[in-house]
Amino acid sequence: MVRINGQNEDAAGRTIDEYLRERDYSLKQVAVERNGEIVPRSRYADVQLCDGDIVEVVSFVGGG
């Protein structure tokens, strides 16, 4: 299990890119932290989620 935004999810084995696309996140409007470190957007397709990972996905919202 992977803890994502405070919820346990069965996402182990997926890349960050796969997870975000499955959940319909806009890849250009999110930042991802994995185990306390920011993951560069260029690495989303390379970084695989593992059991025990703690992930935070933050969406940016424009406004004014």
C-alpha cells in the first residue's frame, strides 16, 4: 500500500505518471512529494511507487 494524501491506496508498482493519469490529474498543474522529497516532473514516468511510500500530490489552482 502507498499512502497518498493521507489515504492508503493500492498504487505500488505504478509510476507516478501512471497514477496521476489514472486519477485524471493535470500533469502540468501538480507537484508531487515522495517520502519527503519533491519529484521533478521530468521523472514522473521513471519513479515507481513502492509499498510504504508516503506521497503528497498538490494541485495548483489559478485565480485572482
